[in-house]
Amino acid sequence: MSGSDSRPRRPDAPGNTGGLGKRAAKAAGQTIWTQGLRILLQLGNVVVLARLLDDRAYGVVGMVTAVVGVATIFQDFGLSTAAIQGRTLSHGQRSNLWWLNTASGAVLTGVGLAISPLLAAFYHEPAVAGVCAAIAPTFLMAGMVNQYRADLNRKLLVGRLLAVDLAAAALALALGALTAAWGWSYWALVVQRIVTALVPFVALPLIAGWLPRWYDRREPMRALLGFGIQMAGTQIVFYLASNLDSILMGRLFGAGTLGLYNRAVQTLRTPLNQFRPQVTTLGLSVVAKLQDDDERTLAYLRRGQLGLGYPVFLSMGIVVAAAPAVVSVVLGDHWLSVVPYMRLVAVGEGLTTLAVVGGWIYTARGLGRAYLHYTLFSAVIRLAAIIIGAQFGALGVAYAYVASPLILWPISLLWSGRKSGLNTVPLVWNGLRIFAVSALATAATWGLCELASALPAIAICLVAVAGMSLTMALLWLVLPVVRADMRDLGTMVRMMAKR
């Protein structure tokens, strides 16, 4: 017999990249269309609840989630990422990871119940205790389904996963709106969080089609756990740095001010969080399978950055240009004090998106320690910016939200390139071009919105969308680099539509 192995490889085996582009396109198409529906649900949720709840209701829940949200990292401990990134994963290893995630979720549920009165004392807000205790059981539910999520993502079966999340979002919207209308105040938001955790807890084990075995000490776990711990450390530092603004806002300026800031952050981040994490998980799944092919990896990273950067920046540009009208339509006129926060958060979210592919490189190449070192560095920059900004009041904290990613996004890409051996300089130029083109389009759109300022709010929003579209069409006509970018995006869209 010859030395070559003629046996067929599993579809997710590391050496099997044949058909990977088609499978990735299919998964990406499912991600975009399903997440589009989910984004509409989330926007509907924002529109409806903003008219039923006040700033204090959002502030109370925001106080809890800004702190205990770190539990979502501990409950997973980087093990889902380790399962997706690993070249191979046996059923025994997958079962062991399930038990570890479940144990983490159980511990964190207990911790959440224990710290609830301490959190209330920290914020000087008694309502925080009950909210924290009610949210705590969701940590256990999420821990028990993390490996089912990882398994479906690893196999690029994202359509099934997204269908469950879509159902959860629809049910959460219905029950949240109903309880808010009944006058449940912040408890309506708590109900939504519980429903969002409960639906996957019931559905994903049935869809994935497997049950965990008993924990088996004979399975090789050292590499998975080592990588998972490094990733968890990175995620914890990143989470705390990213949420320090909300923690300080609530502690220094109270639930009302935090509620305003929280509306700006969540109104924008909610739809983005239905888009960016799913694209990131898909991107990681593909890049992990291209670990030995630098040229294809860089080509995929470039397209991934375009696919993330332009949609996010242009949509955030519309928000910046027409912020008062957007707030009036989405949240209602009584939320107009959110406008300055909304504009700053929109810019910050766009800048943060440019650096996302750097995280793909660290994770896919197994550079957990290097990722942790970079994240610690970025946390120091974020902390310094927020502390300085807080000296100028609540709006100063929002300015810090923009300043830190403006400094960090090119550093992130260059740092990841240095540690991985990939030439990431083109990704920096890619990001600068996305930023420059989007800034030009935003400035032109803002000017049109100012000219149309006497129109009703919904009309101004339509003017902003039309202005952004027309400006991009003009830039496409006069700038060859924009035409090249749009061709790449068009190719991706056609591949997704065909699948």
C-alpha cells in the first residue's frame, strides 16, 4: 500500500479545506439572513420597551449586568473557543468540556446569589439585589449549552443555532413587552434575560443530537484547558475594560444617568451583537482550518474586515448624521438627551469593529498568551482614558469610549501580525480606507440631514439612508479603491445568496 491515506476525512478535519469556501459562504449566508431577522426583532424590542420603561429601569438592570456579565466568561472559561479552535475534538473531550462548563455555571449561580446584597450596597440601590438574584440561574443554563453551541459552530451548522436564537429573541420580545405594559418596570428586562437563556437550554441539546458521557480522566485535556484558560483571562480583562465605563457611570452618577448612557450603548450594541459575534465565530471556524496557509488566511481576513467594517461603519454613520431623528423614532422624544451619547458610542463601535480580525488571528493560531498580553495592555489604555474622561462628567466617559479604540485598533492588528508571523500591515491600510470612506460619507449625510432638519423625524432618517447610499455611489464612481472594495463585498453577497 502507498504511504498516502485514502480514507475520507471528516468535514471539519484540519486538513480538509476542499469545499471550505462553499460551506463558509453557506454558513455566512445563513448568519446574515437569520441575524437580519433577529436584528429587526431586537430593534422592535428597543422601540417598544423604550416607550414603556424609564431611564431608571434600564439603569438598575445595567448596574447588575455591567458587573455580573463577567460571569458569562467564567461559565464558559474559554472552553467553547478551545473546542472550535482545536484541530480535532473527540466525543470524550467534548463531554469533559460540557461537565466543566456546567460546573462553572453552577458555581457562578451560587456566587451571583451571594453577592446580590453586596452589589446593592456598592451602587446604593436596593433594587439591584433582587435583580442580581433573579439573573443568577441563567449562568447555569448558559453553561450547560455552551458546548452545544461550540459543536454546531465547529461544524458550520450555524443555521440551526441561529434559528433557536431567533425563536428566543421573538419570545423574549413578546413577554418583555407584555410585562412592561403590566407595569413590571425593570423586572420586564429581567424576564427577557431569563427567556433568552431558557429557550436554548431546552432546544440546543435536542438539535445537536448528543448527550455528554461521564467525565473521563483518560481523555487528553491539557491543551484544551491551557488554551481555554488563556482565552478566559483575555476575555475577562477585555470585558472589565469594556464595561468600566458603565460601572463608573452607575457608581458616580446614579441609575438615571447610567440609564441614558445605557440606552445609547444598548440601542446600538444590541443589533451589532447579533452580527459581530456570529461573524466572528464563523470567521474563527474558517481561519482555524487555514492555519497552514498564510496567503489564504490573509485573503479571508481582508474580506472579513471589509464585510464587518463597511456595514458597521456606514450604519453607524447614519446614526451619527441623524442622531436626534434616530432617537426620536427609535426611543421617543423623551429620550432626546441621549443624542450626544448616541453619536459618541456610534463612532466607538465602528472603531472597535476594525480590530475584530486581530482577535481571529490570536485565537485561530492558538496564541492565547500573546492575546492576553495585548488585552492587558489595551485594558490599561481604556482604564486611563475612562478615568481621565470621568473628571469631565458623564459625557467625558463617553468621549473616552471613542478615544481608546481610536488608539488601539491599529495596534491590535500590528501586534497580532508580529506574534503570528502574518503580514497584517495591509489590514491596517484596509481599516484606514474603510474609516476614511465612511467618514466622508457620514459628513456628506450629516450635511443633508441639517438641510432637512425641518422635516419630521422619520423623513430625516430616510434622508440619511438615501444620503449615505448616494454618497457611497458617488465615491464608487470616482474612487477605484472603493469600486474594488464593493466588488469584493458583492462577490461575498452573491456567494451567500446562492447558498
